[in-house]
Amino acid sequence: MNNAKIFFGSTEDTRDEIIERRSPYNKKVVSTAPVCDAEDTKKALKIAQNATKAAKNSTLSQRCNWLLDVANNLALNKEDLALTITDEVGKPLAFSRVEVDRAIETIMLSAETMRTMHGETINTDAMASGKKTMSFFRREPVGVVAAITPFNFPLNLVAHKLAPALVAGNTVVLKPTPEAPLTAYKFAKLFVESKYAIKDALSVVYGDVEVGSTLVSSDIPRVISFTGSVTVGEIITRSAGIKKLGLELGGNAATFIDKSADLVLAAQRCALGAFVNSGQVCISLQRIYVDTEVYDEFSKLMADETKKLKVGSPYDEKTFMGPLIDEEACERAMGWVQSAIDEGARALLEPKVQDRTFYPCVMADVRDDMAIVCEEVFAPIVSLVKVDGFDDALPRMNNSPYGLQFSVFTNDLSLTNRAINELEAGGVVINDMPTLRFDIQPYGGVKLSGVGREGPKFAIEEMTEIKSIVIC
């Protein structure tokens, strides 16, 4: 078993006190990590601050080569990283491999994007009060970025923060999820040990509230990049002070099934969108609004598609869905289902927990006032709601404190245009699940779903400042 270590810049360190991480599937100890405290966090921040000059003065060529070197070494270690992800968070191995591939793409996209990002010249004499000058703006690194990442994508979501921040010339202090310390350590080690690395540009500390609050409240970071819950996002917003915030928070993704839609395709994609990664995705499909005319037919198709999904050991190459992150998550999921049943909903598939795995559950006859559709369940549960067309569905979909991604299945062009214009979300998908995301796209939400956007180009913009120059 490998042990995660602290990175104080480019120097590894450890502590006598450690935390064990047990597999959510078989409860075996799969990794350990040192216990960090506020003083460790302050030390890491100071090292990052001292390294900002070297990072800013490094050449873009070096930083791009750095990222490409990491991407190449990540590809060489793909199987090891995929297995580590599966060990620590129970993600089926096939999907862990996909996550590694996505992280590689994210890193490469960050390097490619930074090569072509540039400022602009400004025509200052365009105004009557202006005069002919040489005026332009350029982007400069903010300095120190504090990155806090969750368990559900313990590699790729780290990549979405580290790669844009470092290639833009910043330094980073990373606090990875306590559920996957070894995944983060192995990934960070590729950055630190690269022959193109900028000394002390990346630090890694482990912990929870004490470490996180020290990072956020410190005056050293200029950007806080956080992916996680709304509750923690609100705490960060109150305690961060005057900083740039990138907050990717909760979601309650919904789709509408129009009577003109290809129902077989819709059911296939909805089953994938609702249950991939055991529903532990911010844009996991949670609410399906179905036109009354096709409700019964779609409900049967959805149940049938769900039955086809293989549930079991995450180490089985054919497994689609493995365990939830912990037993508490299973209990919470069963509570959601029982609450809906008590309120009059029906489970189309029998609610089942076995070997710490909560089996996918399709709930029918769900009403808008039920808790199961009002809050983010973050579990393999999807609810079917009967509606009288899109005019009925639209206000219900928008009537949520969240607005991350929505989708619509339809062959009606005018309805497509309405969905794009009227759905209140950071992203709208037509004829596929709202869980669809390409890493090159801007990603983020409105309302309580967050502030700012990820995706290499958009994260680089968030992690840089514009400097305006005038030469008279």
C-alpha cells in the first residue's frame, strides 16, 4: 500500500499522525495520508507566495512543456492511477480509465489554450476625449491559487484546477478530497518531478475544515477554486474576503421528454445520465418531466433500460455501477426513496442495498412538492413527473434553487429554440442527457449552482488578471 505525503512546494514531508482511507466497496485500507493542520497550511501558502516571482517570470514554452510532460507520464501510468481511483472511491474501473483519459485531455487542452491566448490593442482615439496612443491589455497570473476538490472525480477535477492555474504562471496550494488522498498525491508527484517543473509552484496539504478554512481566509491566495456543496460554498463566500471565487456547487439536473422525441434513445441516455458514477455527479439526471401522452410508455422503457445496468464489484470490467462513497450515503439514499413512497410515489424497481451498493432506483408518480425532487440527492435515484407539455414542464424545471445543466428530448425545432432561450441553467443540452459534458466547454451554473466557469480557456481567464497599458 502506498502512502500519500505532503508537498511543501517541491519538498515531500510526512507526519506521525495519519488517516487511513478504506475502500467503499470492501472496507480494506487502500491508502493513508498525513494529518495536516493550520500551521502546515500556512507554511504551504508561504512557500507558494515565495514562488510566485519565479512562476510569473517563467516562459510560456516551459510551462506548456511542463503540462505536456505531465500528460505523457499520466498516460504511461494510466492503469495505476485508474486502479487507485477505484480503490479509493469505488468508481468502476472502466470509468476510472475514462477519468484518466479525460484528465490527460484537460491538461493538453490547457497547454494548447494558453499558447493562443493573448491581449488586444485598443483604439483610444475612437473617443472624442481620446488621442492617438499605443494602448493594449494583456493577461497576467493572479499569484497564488487555492484549489479544493471533491471525491466524485478525484483526478479530473484536480486537473481542471491545476493545469489552467500552473500554465497561466500561478502557484497552487491544493487541498484534495480526504476520500482520495493517494490519487491526488500520485498526480501532483508527476508535476513536481517533471524536468520542466517550476520549483515550489505546487503544494499539497490534506485535511478537512481546519485546512480548508485556513486556505480560504488567508490573505495570500488571490483565487479560491472550489468544487463541492452549496453549504461549504456559502461558508467560503462569507470568509474569503476580497478574492476571485470560482465555485462549482450543487445541481438538480432535469430533462423534458417531448411527445415527438425518440423515446428509446431518450430512455437509454437518461438511464446513463441518472446512474453513471452511482448518481454522484453534480449534473446527474435527477428529474425527468414526461409529456402525459408518452408517460406510461417512457416509464416502462426507463425501467427496462435501468434493469440492464450491471451493478457489482468496481473491479469487474463490465460493471456499470459500484458502491456509493460510504454507508451514510446509502442510508441517506434509502431515506429519500422511503420519503417519496410515504408521500405517494412508486418505485418502478425495488429499492435495494447490497454490499454497500445502492441499486439504481426509478421513482414514478412524483410530485413537485416532494423532497426527492426539491433537493440534490447525489445518489442513483431518478424521478418521473407527468406534465402537460413543455409549457407545463418549463416553470417546474426552472423552479429550483439550482441551475447547472438541463436538457430536452424533442424533434420540434421551435421547442428546441424555446428551451435554449428559457431554461435557467449554465448549460442546455438538446436530445441527450443533461449529464453530458465535454471538458473543452465552459462549465458552471447559475443561482446556487455556483460562480464562474471551468474548462481550460475559461478557468485560465478566471485565474488571470487583465493589465491595461498605455504608451503615449
